[in-house]
Amino acid sequence: MDGLPAALVSEATTWCQQTLKAPIGCVGVGLHTGSRVSMTFRPAPADHGIVFRRTDLGLDIPARFDRVADTRLSTVLADGAARIGTVEHVMAALAGCGIDNALVEVDGPEPPILDGSAAPLVFLLDCAGTVEQDTARTRIEIHRTVRVQDGDAFAELRPAAPGATSLDMALSIDFKAAAIGRQALSLHLTPESFRHELSRARTFALAEEIDQLRAAGLARGGSLDNAVVVDQARVLNPTGLRMPDEFARHKLLDAVGDMALAGAPLIGRFVAHCSGHTLNNRLLRALFADRLAWREVSALPLSVAAA
């Protein structure tokens, strides 16, 4: 970025790839396995993308939509026999912080759940710091609407408004549990809006489903310390909710992480109702199956390129 006028530096940062300044790690419990797991974020070169490394297996798994092997209650990536589950919060934090290239080392089958939100991950990434790389960031511009549906639930990617350079998002949910009910949220996705509007929203579960999940080998690491648990009209967590619409905010956080598996930031509009990991992944697969629905944009803005 040497030689750019100071007035253009803030604009240029969003158009150049970024990675971490230094490695940083944490230790915690996996949400579904309940096992202790260690995770380390490491810097990576330009055009590397986000890659998960199973250090216990010595295998790498690129974080891409076409590597998704399971979407039951989380997004699971796989490469042959190697799997890494519950990647959505990690992907959301990286995308929300504008990090294009990173190696994420994990010594087990899923990252630590921490407090059930992306806020601790954002804190870690802030502590590591970011550095700009001398390579333009590729973005994926939506050219025509792509939609997937399952009953009343749907997810769409639509073309952006003229001049837009990132993703607008709108999502609604509708649960029978009175503590959740119908909620809706829309925002323009930026590092600031992710940090302040989405990152603190925690994952949630219905009390009547917990025994069934654990019988299926899931949610073994779940607790009131890392998830909001709802019993009809009651929130069972002693401290209550972090915000009244925390449920919709977490669903949108999940969508940020799932859309980040496109491999590059999207320029368009994401609109969904009662969507989850399955529909989100189907949406990206439908998008990339239609070559006329998108194009790659990698040039810097004219004002920066001409500086």
C-alpha cells in the first residue's frame, strides 16, 4: 500500500486481501463432541484462502461450499476421511473481520465453541492484528437471483443495488416456542456491523430436543455457558438474553459463516426465511451451478487504481 494517498487508504483496505499479523490460539470444548480441543489461527499468503488443518491427522481441508459434507445442526467440511465440524462461527468471525487468508489449525474434529458466539473469536483476531497484502481481493458479484426452498423456508441471493461493494442481508425466523417467536433482522454487512450487531449472538437450542441430540451423539459439549436454551416461553440461562432478538441475530451470524464458504466476499443481497445450514449450502451450490448468475470482480476501485 506504499504510495497511496492517505485519503484512499481506508477505501483500499477493503479491496486488498488481508491476513493475520501473528498466530494466536485458544483452547476449549467442542460443542458436539464435548472433547477438549485446541485451535490456532496462523497467517497465510495471498490467494491461500481459509484452510482448516487437522493437526491430529496431518490433513488440510479448504473452507469451501463444495467441501461441505454434513449440515445437521452445524456445517461440516470434509476431505476424504478427514472432517472438521461446526466451522460456521469461525468462518463468520474471519469474514466479519475481513480476513481472506488464514490457516486454522485444530487438533480435533471441531473448533472450540467458547461462549457459543463469535465474539471471543473476534477478540482473538483483534489481538493477532491484520496486515494488508499486495494482492487485490477477488469478490463474487451476483448477477441474477438464485433461490432454494424447502416448504416455507427459503434462501435467496439477489443482485446488489448499483454501486454496492459488499453484501446486504435480511433474515426472518418463526419458532413455535414463545420465547423466540417470529423475529427479523436486516443489515449491511461490514466489519463494524458484524462486530456490533451479530458477533455476540449465541447459538441456541430447545430444551425438549437436548436429550434426543445427545442420544444421537450431538451437543455433548453444550451447556448454559455456551448456548441459549429455551423451554417454551422461558429462557433457562440465568443471565437471560444478550439482546431481545438474539435468536435472529445468531441465525444471521451463521449465514455469514456459511456464505463465507463461497471462497470470496459476495456482492449482492442475501434474503432468507427460516433458513439454516442446509439451505445456505444449497444456495451456494445453486449459485455456482449457474455460470450466468455471478462473476468474479478483482480490480481495485478506479480512484485507488489510478492513484
